[in-house]
Amino acid sequence: MAEKDQSFVEFVVKSLVDHSEGVSTERTIDERGVLITLKVDPQDMGQVIGRQGQTARAIRTLLRVVGAKSNARVNLKIYEPEGMRPRSNSRPQEEDIDTSAVDDLKI
């Protein structure tokens, strides 16, 4: 039987994603507490992580509250399979910056 924290994560994530059948969790316990590893369909990864990680952060915060009720430290790991697109850096690289506007300032 799944623990409350694990079933909570599954409920929330299945409510967010388009492919709920692709949601699965694995619960492990060690000396540092409980670790829930979440696997979702690769197409739903963006919905689970959210813009700038806000959705994942919110799920982790709520999960800590659920764990605190049972005096357990609960963490969430979102599994990213090999071959996933590397995260793009939101800041433009130096060679991507157009310096022509700066040249026109004559500073």
C-alpha cells in the first residue's frame, strides 16, 4: 500500500499532466528520510516542472507539509531519462548579443 506522501504526489501530478497513465512513483527510505522518485511521460515534463521550476517547487513544499504531519522528512526527485534535451541557458551567450546598438551610443 502506498504511503500518504506517495499517493499525494501521484494525485497532484496526475491532475496536472495530459498523460496520467505515464505517472509513476517509487518510495525509498534511508537515514536522511523519505525519497519519492517521480517518473512522468517526457511530453509532460514541462507541466510538472513549470516555468522556472515553480510548479516542482510548489509540489515539494506541499510534500514537506504532508511529511511533517507524520514527523518525516520527505523529498521529491523528478526523474529525467537519458537523452532529454539539455536545459537551455536563459541568458544569451556573449557571441549572441548584438553590439551594434551600443556602438551607436558613442560612449
